[in-house]
Amino acid sequence: DQAKSQQKLANVVILATGGTIAGAGASAANSATYQAAKLGVDKLIAGVPELADLANVRGEQVMQIASESISNDDLLKLGKRVAELADSKDVDGIVITHGTDTLEETAYFLNLVEKTDKPIVVVGSMRPGTAMSADGMLNLYNAVAVASDKQSRGKGVLVTLNDEIQSGRDVSKSVNIKTEAFKSAWGPMGMVVEGKSYWFRLPAKRHTLNSEFDIKQISSLPQVDIAYGYGNVTDTAYKALAQNGAKALIHAGTGNGSVSSRVVPALQELRKNGVQIIRSSHVNQGGFVLRNAEQPDDKNDWVVAHDLNPQKARILAMVAMTKTQDSKELQRIFWEY
Ligand SMILES: NC(=O)CC[C@H](N)C(=O)O
């Protein structure tokens, strides 16, 4: 009987990468002071016995780090393992446990390069499992619920925190400390309550099966860096990053992605020397940068990131530049993804 009911359940693989969801503090009062990436995936799974009611779950430790230290090579390693599992007939869904600091980058990366309609759910937590009101257990339970649900197929890479199902493209860590940290300018796609998903929206942008990018064809990612706009800014950081080998620079601009008059000449010069210049906005609740507004992008041959925040713009630029060095193609890609 047990064997029969196990057969009916979906097979979900949990790929663990570290973060606070695998963190541990000295006392239950330590909600913010703790070490990330301490617990192994087997302990995470053992900590939520109710996962067995949702799916046949098994775990793999892909890495064990705090997510601010994730490298491009780590992204490729994780992406390639996800693709292998997605190709496997006995895998129905994949959950990735991840630190929250760069969770939005990894989720967007996978959303662009994984050629599958199987659910891929990235999950983290804001408090370590040792803290009072730890959120990791429920977030993981919700992630496995979403990953084992056939309704989650074909919706792009998903993120589950705070009872919400968010699009991996849109969601961003918008607040720290608080458990309602992950928000999207365009709203969540759904809710997950007591192990059941409730859907309200679909993503409009290209992703996964409908993407022109494929992790299996990517062996390295180009260097793309970010420099920040603010009052009294100089062009030092932009020039230094380019000198250090950046193939594209993301301008984390003020407001509409505006660029200080003290930085414009350096960016025009860098573009002439082959560096792609991509204007985004660092406003907190979701930027919206349009071509030729604030700056003459046609004349400068620059690209705009539209609604992508600087860190997501970096991900898309890296992926796009594995295929093209043409600024018009790059701009097309920034509109479509
Ligand atoms: N809440 C978290 O997961 C943050 C912990 C750590 N800085 C990380 O991103 O891995």
C-alpha cells in the first residue's frame, strides 16, 4: 500500500546550495545574527517530515555557501545539474534551496536557460531554522507543494516565500530582516496555502521552453559588472571595471536610469571601445527605463534594461552575450525577456 501511494506522488529533487534556510544561530532569539549555510540537505528534509505527504523527495548538496558569494561558475554548475534532472524521466519537479541575497539572480538565470516545462522552484528563508518563528520549514513545504503540482508546469522558474508564488523573473529581495522580503512590481503569480497552489497570473515574458538560450550550449559567461549612480558620482568605477575586462557595464542609474553629466563622456568612450552600456534604475520598488528618455540611446548606441533591476540586467546581459555582441540584438532581448 505504501509502495502504491508513493508511486502516485510526484518525484521532487531538492538541490541545496546554502543560505539562511540552511543556517544556524546560537540562540532562538538570534533571528538576524547567525551563520548561513551550516545544515546539509538531509537535515533540511528531515526537518519537515510532512514533505513525504506531498512528494517522493530526495536531496543533493550542490554547494554550501552564502548566496552573496555565488560565482558565474556556480551558476553554470547549478544550471547544468538542473537541466540533467529535468531531462530525467523519473523527476517531476526541482526545488533549489538558496540564500536570499542573490536568489532573484539565480531564479532569473534558470528562467532564461532551462529548456523544460517541469516546475523549478527556488526557495530561501529570512530566519535560520534555529530561530523563533523560523520561516524556512513552511517555505520549503510550499516549494515542494508547488514543484509537485502539474499546474506549475510551463510557468517559468518560480519562487516561494511568505505563502506567495512569485515569478523568478520579476521577484526581488525588496526588504531585509522581514519575512515578507520578496516582492515584484507586477505582483505575485499565486498563493500556496496548506500545500495547495492557487494561481492568478501568468508571466508575459519569454522563458524556459520558449527561450532562445540553453544551458547545455553555455560553457562560460562573459564578465558583466554594475556601477551605481548617485549625487557627486565620478566615472572612476566605470573606467576601472572596463579596464578590468568587463564586456558590458550595467549602469545602476538614478530615477529613469539617468546618467550624470560627469559620467556620460566616459560611457560614450567605453562604448566606442566595444563595451556595451546598459542603463537600468536602482529605484527600490521597480524601475522602468525607456530608450531615449533621459539619454539619447540611439545616438550613444546604448541599451536600456527596461524594468529589470541592475542585478537582473547583469544576468540577462551575460546570457545574451553568449550569443550576440550586437547592441540592437541585445536591446531586442531586453524587450523580450
Ligand atoms: N536570508 C538569507 O538567506 C541571507 C543569508 C546570506 N546572506 C545568503 O544570501 O545566503
